[in-house]
Amino acid sequence: MSNPNPELTGMNNPTKPKVMYRHEMPSPIGPLLLVGTDRSLTNIYFQSGPHPAGPPTDYVDSQGPFARVIRQLDEYFAGRRREFDLPLAPSGTAFQHKVWNALRGIAYGRTTSYGRLARDLGDSNGARAVGLANGSNPLPVVIPCHRVIGADGSLTGFGGGLDI
């Protein structure tokens, strides 16, 4: 049985160039642009909301490498999945990876605050740094940055827009 929350890995292997793929999928929160290799998911970009963005257009447009991702996202949005079991390889600093791994430990239906997450990571004064790392999450939904809220319980921001 595979670990549903394996540690995130980087993509920095200069000895083997990787073909990068992209595919836009519909979702209840608007179109999502999936990006990755044939082995791992590296980014999810919201295509609606305040900051639509995407990878270079020279990436290969193909649904094939994302069949498992699409299935699991569809199951999640339909309420039939609570955890993702996908190979992930987001690019980021060691601290960002530490925060993103902690985000993956927030259970479905639960929330935490930036301050609580910082304390859990060993830095009671690190709420702002945790917030920046959370806001830099390249894999929204799959890495549940949406489960982190302000200390007063308010929504403080979301890359796809608060309405999402």
C-alpha cells in the first residue's frame, strides 16, 4: 500500500532533460491547467480568477500523462476522495517544501491558522513566512493550502480568488 502523503521531491536532475506536458481540465472551480512530466505533477494553474497563469506554450499539450490526476481531482470534487495519492514534484525552497508537506497533513474538513502551522513547524514567530510559502503553493487543491485561514477564522486570500 502506498503512502498517501509521500514527501515532495524536487525536479532538479540536470543529467536527464524532462519533457514537460500540459493539459487544461474543467472543474467546478473553473478550468485548471495541469503541468508536469510523464512521472509527476509539478503545477496546477487556475485559469479563471484574478491571476490566470500558465507555463510556456512550448510544453506538449497532452491529457495522457495526467489521467490519474484528472481521475483523482474529479473524485475529490465529486466528494468521493479526501486524500490524493499522486507523484508530486513542485519546485521550491527547502522551507517551502517543509510547509507544503505540513499542509498535506491537514485533514479533509479541517483548518488551521498560519500561526498554528508555524508553531507546528517549530517557529512561533513564523506565521508570515508560512503565509508566503502557502501562497507560493504550485499545486493548489492537491496540496491543501485552502485549509489555512487567519487566526480570527477569516479567509485571508487564495491564489484562485476568494470566491473559489
